Amino acid sequence: MDFINEMDWRGMIHNSTPDLKDVLKEGTTTGYVGFDPTATSLHIGNLVPIMLLVHYQRCGHKPLALVGGATGLIGDPSGKSAERNLLTIDEINHNVSLIKPQLELFLDFDYGDRSAEIVNNMDWFKDVNMITFFRDIGKHLTLNYMMAKDSVQNRIETGISFTEFSYQLIQAYDFYFLHQNKNCMVQIGGSDQWGNITAGIELIKKISGSKGHALTTPLLTKSDGSKFGKTESGNIWLDSKQTSPYKFYQYWLNVSDEDAEKWIKIFTILNQEEINDLVKKHAEEPHLRLLQKELARRITSRVHGSSSYDQCVRVSNILFGKNTADQLKEITEEEFLMVFEGVDQYHADRSSLTNGTDVTTLLTDLSGAFNSKGEVRRLLQSNAISINKLKVNIETTIASSDLLNNKYLLIQKGKKHYIIICFK
């Protein structure tokens, strides 16, 4: 496969150096993407450059994933309106140890001369002498050249420290070092990285007289204009402890038709014929959400494994399918808490259910889930309250035998508002 053609039809090219396509046609070529370990996990925004490396490898080339143990200590000003909070060396090293296994989920490390590698720029920066660096490296990029970069220009009014100003020189040296020591010819990144990447190309040319090459991808947004990967509760993380597999799965399952058609080209390795066929079938029966289901299946399975994906589907079918009251009792406590992560929880004494209790008393006096008995009665009269997926009324009595996992009641007000009552 031709990498440039492949990325073009997938909509993943924002800019590239003019002769990159010819260079890639010459044979297996090493290219890299950098990831700064500023958090304990990658998030789905990082999946765009990760998938670029996946496609790069599948098209016959060798991918390097650079984890920035050194650059993470500095902070990239690109796309930032203010200084980053600096992390300690211990924090960065901890983050690196957690991010490496996530990268290993995507790349093939046993693929002959195309085998992926993970490198850490701290390995070559830890022994660099500051005076030597400024004399031998810094002199090759002029102040005027560095000041002209968007990452600097966008911060002129609000201010930029020398620490962050120096970031592009440090990233440029990364490219030069990998070019010299790994025969790395290409750097890949988001469109906001163009200035940093071309600084590396300039440094390679000035020091060695060789040529480096670049490819950037568009910054991804949702069809409504909002930022990809962000929700009201924050980032969608790859780490299951920070974003549950269920919430991760639901994010992809609930994207719009327009986004699903665009993103399935980016985040899967389905070929053009397979995607066109899927798009056609989706258009014929959009209510089946075939694009979203396939997108959610492939990404969730890759990140969290097929068993977690199967669990997410099973739980979703129980929660949102028909006749699910009995099936709801089959959900384990772990699954129940995973699905309803972030839902308001109230507590009540288990002994209050010994002889049964009416719904109004349960939701007010015993648990405090509602402040007003009058409000509860109105909701009950309008058939707007369910307990464990069953509609209840003023006459309903709740007993210990109704508890899920012998501990919980799931209260639903209307279609989407959930409350959990935990009994101790």
C-alpha cells in the first residue's frame, strides 16, 4: 500500500513536505511520532497520531513511538494559551511506565525490519551538557526563525517563558538524533506540530546536510464543532481506571452519523471497499447504527480486549433493551458500578426493608433521594418513576428481595435521570 494515498482517502493529511511520497516509494522508511507523558494515561485524542503509526507500519514502513521523558519536563507550548504546570522527574518517569504498555496495544514489535520501537528522549538528553547543546545545536536555529513559529507567536501577548520557548529546539534535536542514530527520515504529528517538526528538518539540514520529511494530520473536531475526545466530565482516557471500558464504548457508540463515517476511516484498519460497503448499509438502515457499532467494537476491543467489549455489549443490551428487569439482576456489582459511574448515590438502612416500605417513604425519609413527598407522588401519578427497570406507583412496596446484588436499587426518573440507593 502507498502510505500517502492511504492517508489521503482516509482524510488524515493536513500538510506534508513536497517529496515525501517519492522518499517512501524507495522502500522501508523509519518515521516517528512523539508523545509527551504529561498524564498517567494517553487519551483518545492521542489515537490519531497512534493510528498514523499503525497505518505507516501496515504500508511497509518502520514506526518509532517517542515517549518524551525529557520534553515532558519542559512542556510543549503548541496550542496552549498559558504555561503548563511542570512535573517532577519521578512523575514523568511514572507516566512513561504507564504509557508504554498502551502504545504496545497498537503496534507490531515483531515484524522484521518493520518492527516498531519505543524510544525515550531522556536516554539521549540525560548526558547532554547545557553549554555544548547551546554551542553545537542552538546556533543553527536563529531567534528570528524560532520567533516566527505559530506556537511562539500565539503566546507573545500572554507571555512565554524561555523554558517553553526552547521546546522547539529540543524537539528539533530529537528528530536530528533519530535521523543520525535510527536513520529516521520522517516525523509525523498533528497540524499544530508543523512548526516544531520543520525546525527539526532545518536542524538536520544545517548540521548534516541531509533531508528530513514531515506529515501532519488535521486536528480532529466533532461535527458540532466541539473538540474531539472531550466530554462534559473531561477526557476519555485509555486507562480503564480513569475511563471505564463501558464509558469508553458508549462514547464511540453515541457519535453522530457524520462523525462515525469520518472516524471509521481514521480509527480502524478496514480498507476502502469495506468502509464504503458499511457506509452504504448504514445509509439504508441508519436506525441500526451499523457504523457506530463497528467503530465501537473495533476500538474498544483493541484498547480493552474482546472480553471487555463483549461485557459492554451485554450490559448495554440489558440496560437499554426490552424486558430487561429480570436480566438486570444478572449484572455483577462490578458491572453495575462501572455502568453507573458518576450517578448520584444515596444511602439507606437495610433494616428499613425488612417488612417492606412504600416508594414515597423510601425516596424521601429513608434515603433523601428526593426532598419532597409531593414531588414523588406527582411523578408516580404520571408514571415517571421506575425501580430496577420496572414502573412503580404509590401502592408499590419495596422489600429486601428487590435489591440488586443484595445491595442496590436503581431509580430512574423519566428516560435518562438515574439515581442509586445503596443499602447497608
